[in-house]
Amino acid sequence: MPIIGFPVEIKPGEKRCALLPVNVKAYTLLGAKVVIEKGLGLHLHISDAEYVEAGAEVAVDRQSLLKQANIILALHKLPTKDLRHLSSGSLLVSYLDPFNESAYIQQLVSGNISSISMEMIPRISRCQKMDALSSQASLAGYVMVLQAANTLDAVFPMMMTPAGTLKPAKVFIIGAGVAGLQAIATAKRLGASVTAFDTRTVVAEQVRSLGAKFLDIDLGQTGETGQGYAQALTPEQMQIQQREQAKCIADSDIVITTAQLFGRKPPKLIDQATIASMRAGSVIVDMAAENGGNVEGSVVGQTVEINGVSVIGTGFWANGVALHASQMYASNLFSLISEFWHKDNNEFVLDVSDEVLSGCVISHQGSVVNKMISDFYQQNGVLIKPEPTLQINAQTNTASQEA
């Protein structure tokens, strides 16, 4: 019986986990044995007993869990020290950040550990139920608005009071992807006057359908990638965007930036001069602070004040609603595992020729098998050495070690 292991997330401040008790039965019905590390749901006030009641087992310790599991499902990538405990041929599924973590991918290759990066799930209709980036980004958009509202020194909705009329807060959202659209919807529900901008004019209709205004900026030819991400702008287009949106930023009480480029550093959208044009007491939320930031001066994990404007770069956005974030991520993982689970053989079949797995499997059978990642490494002079003792049997699709 295949064993699926769920380790505790040990990243400081993380409250989410990759499994809720309700998911345990679904895995067992597939034919898998579910083993969790002690305290998996502690930050969500879920006891080990609740997991056991649902059909899971609790490992005696973390090392034991990692050694016995055929499949490890997690949110964040395991610490490097944990990888030595994984069995050769096992599968690790989590966020891996493969573009920036080549040394980590080398460790997986050297240990003959297959891996799936949840960020790399293709954005096609078949994968919607597995799309963890979208599920977590949607919650991030909600949380960012709430953080901004808690920091702003004014109310969001228009209020008619005996003491006079309070005008609604003006919110400007840059980027109308999953996070941006949820931020728009949340800000509108709270009663704010919302304006949004995106380089992809195709999303203007979606913005307006949520009751917000779309800021039209003529950037010339723009578009989106096959995965639905915004394409990088030219330096000239960036200058036009910054100049035109600066007028809207100066007139806003809250600005939320959600511009991130897949596999690349996010663009700088707001400079110090633009921040200085805002009213003291205003708020900027930089969703991309952890990856380099959209805002000049934002600090990872902190809220800083620049010219009287609060710039929030705390990150961990979906962690602010950890229960529902865990529920959604756990569902994404199960959808992925069940999609490729063969009940006849009672196993997860990793077929790298499949259109879904070919996009998200990073390492397999002692080498990097993802074309996008291998091309990226090659272009940037990154050498990933295959496991020298690993022999691949192409016909049986199995791996064995030399004696």
C-alpha cells in the first residue's frame, strides 16, 4: 500500500498545512495509507486525534515519516537537511521555486527524488482544480485589502452621518490577475471607490464587471503568455505606465500592486517620487515584496513608512486566512494526486509525457525533465549533474542503482 506523508510546515510564521482531516478519507479511498507528522494541524487548532479519527496514522517523528513515505505532500519545499531521509524513487510535491533554487533541484536529482512544483501546474482548463497558485492568490487579494483597511486612517465606504458625509476611500489596484480581481471585489464590497489597471487590456471587461473603473493607458502592443501571465513590457512601455498611473496613485488612499512575472523578478512600478506625491497616511501594499518588490523601498516581511505613507510588504498573504488557505491547497493537492492515481495498480503514475505533468514535474529518474526549467538553466549557465550511478530503463520506465 503506497504511503503518503504530510510533514509539519516549519517555515517561521507559517500556519497553513497540506492536509485537513476531511481529506484523509479521500486518500484512503484511493488505496493509500496516510501518515502525518505530529502537530500537523496545530496552528489551525486541529488535533492529531482528529486526523487519526479520520483514518490517518501519526509518525513517531519527522525522520520516520520521511523515510517511510512514497509520496511527500507539503506546502513549502522541505529543508535541505530533510532530503537525505527521503527514499530513492520517492516523490516530493510542494512549492519548489525551481527558477531560483537550482542548488535544491540538484539535491533532488542527486538523490533520485522525483518532484512536482505546484507553481508550475499548467494554467489550462483541465488543471483548474489543481491550480494552487490561483487558489492562494485569490485569498491573498482578499487579505491585502483587509490589511490596507486596518492600516488606513479613514473608513472605506461613504457614510452619511449627522456630522457630515464621509467620502469613500479611493483604492487603486495595479494588476488584474487572480489576486487583483479578488482585491477589486473585496474593496468594492467594503464600499471603496476602485480603479484598476493591467497591461492586458483583455481584462478590462472583468474589472468593470466587478464595478471598478479601468484605467486606460495606451502602451502599444502588449499581451499575455500562454499560461495567462502578463508579458514583460519594454523599458519605454514601463516609463509610459509609471508616468500615467502616477496621477491615479497621487489621488488614491490605497494602492495595491500585484504585478509578478513568472520566473522573473517583478517590475518596479512605484518609485520614491511617486510615493512622495501621495497624501500622508495613505497605504501601499506590495504583493511582490518577497520576490524583489513592485515598490521602491518596500521591505520583505515588514510595514515601513516612507514620506508618511505606510508601505506593507509583510507577505504570507494567504497565511492570514490559514484555515481556508489550507482547505484550498489540500484540495488542489488531492485533485493532482487523484488525477494520476491508477486504482488498478494502486499507485500514482508519473507520466512525464502527459500535458499536465510535463509542465510541473521538475526532476525524475535522476535528471531534470522539465523543458522550461532545463532550458532556463542552460541559458543561465546552470549545470545540473545527473546522478552518476543511476541507470534508466527506458522500456520499463523504472530506475535502479548499480551494485
